Amino acid sequence: MVTLTGYSDLLYCRPGETIGFKVNCSSSEYRADIVRIFCGDTNPEGPGFREHVVETPANGVHPGRTQDIAAGSYVEVPNDTVLQSLSSFTLQAYVWPTTPDKGEQGLITKWSGSAGFALVVDGAGTIALKTADGQRHQTVSVGKPMQVRRWYRVGASVDAATGVATVFQVPLDPVPGIDDAGTVEARLGYVPTQADVPLRFAAFDGPAAVFNGKIDNPRVWRDAERLDVVGNWDFSVDMASQVAVDVSPNGLHGTVVNFPARAMTGWNWTGEQMDYKQDPGQWGAIHFHDDDLYDAGWSTDFALTVPETMTSGLYAARLRSDDAEEYIPFTVGPAPGKELRTALVLPTASYLAYGNDHLGTDGGNGELLNNILNVLTPPDLFLNEHWEYGGSLYDEHSDGSGICYSSRLRPLLQMRPKVQCLLGGFGSSKLWQFNADTHIVDWLRARDIGVDVYTDEELHHAGYSLLEPYSVVLTGSHPEYTSTEMWDAYHSYTHRGGRLMYLGGDGFYWRIAYHPQCPGIIELRRAETGVRAWAANPGEYYQNFDGRYGGLWLRQGRAPQQLVGVGFSCQGFDVSSYYRRQPDSFAPEMAFVFAGVGDDELIGDFGLIGGGAAGLELDRSGAELGTPPNAHLLASSERHTNAYYLVPEEFLETGPALGADENPNARADIVFMETPDAGAVFSVGSIAWAGSLSSNDYDNNVSRITENVLRRFLDPAPFT
């Protein structure tokens, strides 16, 4: 059972900056220690778990307390005097329910339990109005269940002079034989008393009973005849913000809580336009979910001001209480002007994409996909019971729509050392993302290579200037999720003399966006094609954080092959294989790569991740996809099982020969290519490569090739 969880307000910091740690602990106290993480793999067949305690004032015993998470998205409008003075009123909105039968859900509410009004979806899935005057309360319901994922115009009015309440729901696209339209009237016998609470959209009785579905253009009038507007909220205005703009003269702007999905097609979307920037009024809907989460909102329990003596690296706050243990990772970058010559950029955007994934319990075809039995870990079981911790970009919301936002301002239980993951392949080192990247961190330590450690988020914000000081930049094992700013930074670096070592697979695959104002949250639109856990709806392919078209970088005309020479070709999660040298590897100018490696040696026929260096997700070269004509194809993998399947964008029609046994494109390639101004790129094309670095105490051909390239890349001499 997981009884100790936490997160930090910063993922990266520099000396002199302060990072706050937020902890949920069921015990009365816990001990915290700041540790430097080198290897997070506990497999006894590998180098073993390596950490080093760093003495800081934050180390010590701290009181424990429980901190809860309130998931669910809604809009909250402050209780302005114009709202508080309502007696007669009319409410109206367009709604697209996704779980109308889940129970009572708020739509437009100003309700305290004993006073106010609430337009809701009731327990029968129909529109209803609840009113109360402090002593009496009444519910008036249309009594016609709404259909799933269909648009309705809904609303209600109260006439204080007559005491009559009217409630209606009108399907915008009626279906013969479906009785889902209706209007009802009822005499209340009292005038509802206004509750001294905010007006809310998509929540009821406080931030609870959250509506699942879309709401478009909610409006409130001061009378029953809709003559005097109080508020007219246009969700198509300023869609990148967390503000619900009221376009009425009263300016009753609301706050959007917990990041529901914006830039969603509204009731009036015609399908003629796909880019919401061309006609924003057709994207006036917000899709709310009862399990949305941005910031867990926990209080800080202790803090660390990073001392000057903490050199750049990967660190964590290690928490221990009774039998429980938790790590909260963060990185420390170098002080300005004290950069080394080599940098490692950890793919933290990809950590967020997979953060708190439920693939082990909700993945559906996980065992068929992996070709091995799933082994569920304590985090898997805990997250299955605690959806309030939020899901990953591979999960669906409770209403079946895909999760398109992921935040680091919550505990990410799989972004930890010692943790194994579903997709890590056969064997005792089932590592994925964060923990897999500690194989690279420990290899750098073992080979005594000084390195500065950064994160994707830093690269997104700083761009090329972050990479400019470095002779060599290394990636992690799986930099799959890349913002435009990150892609441009890598491109500028390699085309201005920088040398990049891409030490992974399935990199630079999905385009994402970071929010311009709210820290630590990314957005993904799974558009058109690709290996997709879910698919974005038509008309919802453009990112609302930055207005750019989402989906694969391949579909942007920027295939990974253009940037690093190789791109995602296939995936399989059972056993890994090896590489065989190709003719280009014997060219004299490539001798530096293979110094100390025999002509006939199989490269990486060993390793902790599935037993080989070529495994999990593989990248291939291809001139038709943009691999430059000067690229050297040095080695290719072979003999993968037929559980390695081509990615969907690699074929036009389904049919036979999609597995590695039958299709030559289902492979990993090692590629070297020169770029302008004596720059260069070396790509290994496999996630599992890093898991082979430590074999035989780091004395093996995978380690040797990697070090050969890194040492040569540090030499500024041109290659030809």
C-alpha cells in the first residue's frame, strides 16, 4: 500500500534557488534526505542502485500529515452584487453530455445546499432546476434522458412575480423515435434566495458533482423574459488562458479550474474549418471532466535552497516513514558561466506524457502487446484506486475522452528510481523513461565524463541559448514528446556546429505545447495517425496552448529523420535484439566509432532491457522520410520477434507482413551524419541501448562505441 507521496513546485533549479516539497504522509513523521541519483535500477544483474546523500539543512525529520486532491474541472465566477440580487432569472447553455447517466452533475449553479439555484443534469440524465429559499426546496425536471455526445440547448427560468419555474431541453439534431425534448412548468410557491457563493459552470454544491461533457456559451439574464443580460460567457475568447470571458457589459469573468479541454468544437461547428483560429466562434465549448487535474494544491512541508556546492546533476528528496519510501526527483543545473562541455537533456516532457499511466490496469491489450505477462507494481495498484492523482496522456477520462493535458504539479509515482514499468520488456530491469535514463546518468559517472543535466522544460523556455555553450549534447532514452521550441533549439544547435548524441528511440515523434503562463503542464492532440492510445475528435487537432497544429512531427513536414537521421519504425515489448555492422561502418572516416570493436562483432547482444541493445521502440533511417544523403548507416538490428509491429504511419493499408519477422522496415539503425559548421549527429535508434551500457562493468561494445563517439565529438576538429 502506498502511504507516502509527494511532489515539488520546481522540477529544475540552479544554485541559490529554493525548491518546495509537498508531502502526503499517513504517519506522524517522516525523514527527508536530499540524495544524488546515479542509477535507479535495483536489478542485481546490473550495476545496482546508486545514490549519494547530500548534507543540506532540509535533511531531517518532519511532521507527517495527510493532504488530499480535489480533481474535477469547472469555472468559478465571483459572487458579484449583480448575481446576488437576482430574483427573476433565466439560465441557458448548449451542452454535449458524455456521461448523462452517472448521477447528478452541475451545469449552471449558485447553490449552498439550502439556498440558491442549480441547473443540473439529474440522476435520470435529464435537465432539471433545483431551487431553495433557505427552508423550502424543489426540483423541476424535464424527465427526458439526454443522449450521449449529442448537442442540446438547455435552460430554465424563474418568474418571481408568478412563482413559476420553467425548464427545457431541446436537441439540436432530433432523431426520430428518440424522446429527448421537453419543456415543463411548475409553481414554486416561493422566490429562491440567492446563496452567498460563486456562480459555477460544470460543478454543483461547491466544486463537486462535476459535469462530464462540453458546455458552450452559458448565459444568465435578470428576468424570465431574457431582456436584461447579467452574463454572457464566450469560451471561444482567449482560449489559451484560464479565464472564462464574460462579453456582457458586466464583465463577470470566471476562473477556469483544473484545466478542462479548450479549443473544443461547439454546437455550431460546421466541419468546414479545422483551424479554430480561422473562426473561433465555432470552438466555443469547454470539455469538462470529473477527473481533470492541474495542481494538487498541497501546502509546502519543507524547502531546500540549493547550495553552491551542489554540482549539476540528478537529485531527489528521499522520504522514509515506517516501511514507506518516496522519491521526489529534481535536477540542478550549473551556475551561469560555469558550464561544462557536455550536457544531458532529460526528456521530462515524455516523463509527463507517461506520468501516472494506467496501462497495467486499463491498457486493455497490454499482455498481447508485450507478449509477456503483466506484473503490477504498488504504484499501478494505488493509481487504479486513486484516479484523483490524474492520468497520463495514454489514458482516457472517465467519460472515454482522451487525456490531452499532463502536469508535474502532482505526485508522479512512476517517475521515480527503483520503479519498474509495464513497457520495460522481459527481465528484471523493466525500466521506462525516468528510471531507464539513470542508466545513462550512471554510465557518465562510470566513464568519468563531466556533464551538466537539464530538462525538456528548460530547453523549451530557453531554446538554443541553453545548448549553445556545449560541445556535445546527449538525449535520454526516449525523448518522444517535443515542443516546437525544443525542436527548433535542437535544429539550431546541430546547424551551428553543435554535436548531438541521440541515445534512444521513438524520439521527436509527437508535437506538444507548454502553457505560456501556467508552469509545468503540457498539451497533446493525437491527430490523424501514429501509435495512438486515443484519437482526438475531428476539428480538435489544433493545440489551444499555442494555436499550432498537433499530432506527429512527421505530419508537420519535420520527420525525425530530418533532425537526427532516424525515426520511429516499430515497437515490441518482449525481448530485445542486437545490431550487425553495415558497409558504411567500414569507411575510414567511421573508424573512430568502432575503435576496439571487431568487424564481425554483434553489437549489443546483451543488456538489462530485454536482453539486448535493440529493443522496445526502434527507429530506422529512410531517405524518403528525410534522412540526409550524407548520413552513414553504420549498423542495423535484426532477428526481432514478430511481436515487433510497424507503426501505423509506415503503411497505407492493413495486411500481412507488418511484423519484424517479415518486414525489413521493422528495425533499428545506427546513423552518423555531419551537419553545418563541423556539427554532427549520432543516433542509436533504440530505447534499450542505454540498458546495455553497464554490461561487464561497462566494458562492452555498446559502452565503447558510445564513449568513442562522445570523446571524438568533444574534439572540435572537423570530421572530413
